Amino acid sequence: MTQHFNKGVLFYHQAAGQGNLYKSIGQVTESLVQMCDDLTIKLSKEEGDIKKFCDTVAQNDDHSYDIFFILGGDGTVNELVNGVVKNELNIPIGIIPGGTFNDFAKTLNLAARPVQAAQQLLEAKVKSFDVLDINGHIALNFAGIGMMVENAENVDSNSKKVFGKLSYIFTTLKVIADPETYKYEVKANGESYSGETSMILIANGNFVGGSRIPLEDLSPCDGKMNIFLFKNHNMSLIKDFFHVKDSMNWNDITENITLVSTDEATLETTPNTKMDIDGEILFDTPAEIKLLKDKVKLLYVDIENE
């Protein structure tokens, strides 16, 4: 049954979309207008425009909007999620993938192409999802340090446009060959974990960098974040990480990656290092990280009951 909303907004960014952006907008709105009596299309010219719009809606106590749509990549989605969560707007979000990886769109079982994803939203359901609070910034999907930050910094924006995911693969191989390492201490569940690492991943969603995290019982709705502490950086570690297992046996059978499941943690590194938050490098360690339960409503495709 098609969801029905009175008034909605479709946000898009100039850098978003696959192929011809304006053609994509026209195609996706064919589906969205079937869901909304009144649909406004808003261009985000600069970073922060979407957040400002959410601030204005909250300040004016405007209850006329009952759905937000976003056509964009993971960073643009993150901006909208921050605007909704921080302003406590009880407005669901429909994500239309328009970036390189579209990680959380995969978690929502949405197709990679905008037109197909918009069509799926017609029959999608509304569900509450957890988010991460990292030093006061909201992350829907993940946070991390180390190789993922180096990888993101090494990808040239022009090569990203031309080669897409391949550009990340090339830089990943380069980073694995000579990564930076950090001393770290993570405190969670009343315990302290310390050592030397080339990467730490804090996951809420099921996908990072276009690949599925191989933790069978990982869920962005279970009230837990999953912290992966990588002990070394060779190719065997990558092979080890992508061997599927569950949280009950992960630490028993995985030698080089420790898993910590928790709802609250602190992270310190020596030296302090940059953090990647949903694909955006925003600040350095140290970090206080909290799992906020059921903080954002999203449209998702229920493949189990199709």
C-alpha cells in the first residue's frame, strides 16, 4: 500500500545524482508526487543549507511538513539526519541514493539507482532507527579512524567523479601498504581496551565503503554500536574481516580484530587523529560516543514480508 503524505520536501545537492542530475530529479518526482499532495523541491547550494532549513522549521514550529526526501550521497544524508535529530523533528526521511557508495540506502534495502529507489519508496514502510552521537554530531552509519580516513583523503575529487568506487579501491591498496598507526584506548562496558592500531571502525549500519560488514546480527535498530579494533594492517586482516560471523563467536575465532558491542564508549588516541563520520572528516579524537535509540524515522523496504 502506497504511503500518503500531505506536504513534503525533496532536498538535492548540486554534486548529487548519477548521470544527469536534473533528469534524475524529474524521474524520481514522478514517484514522489504519488505519495505527496504537495511536494517542494529545494536545492542545497552549500553545506549546511539543509540543516538551516530544519532549524527554521523547528524555530517556526511548522508542523505542515510530514515527509522529507533526500537525493544525495552519504554526506548529504548525514546533514539532513543531523538537522532532523538535533531539532527533534518527528518527520520521516525517504533516502534516494545519489552518491558513490550510498551505504545506508543499502541497509534500507533500496536499489542503487535513484529512479528505482524512488519507485520502491511507494511501498516502503516507516521505521525508527538508532543513530550515533559522536562529540555532539549525529552519525547514521559509522565513524572511524585510521586507514578509512587516509583513504578518503587520498581520493582526488576528480578521480572520484570519473572512476567512482574504483578510485577508492586503488587508494585502499596504497594505504594498506603503508598505513599510519596510533596508540589507542577505548573504554566501554566498564572495561578498557588498548593497543596499537591502523584502523578503528564504529558501526551502526550494515555497510561501509560499499561493502557489507560481515557481522550476521548487526542491526541499526538494536540499541548497540559495534566497535571493531584492528590489530594489524596486512592483507590477511582484510580477509579475516570479510569472513562472516556473529557477535557471539567473533572474538573467539577472529585473531586480528576485536569486537566490542556497547551503547556508550570513549576513544582516545596518541597522537590525536582525524575521524571520519559518515564519509565526512569533521574533527579529531578524543571522542565520546553514545548510541541513541530510535532517534530517526526512515522509509525502508521490508524484504522479509514481500
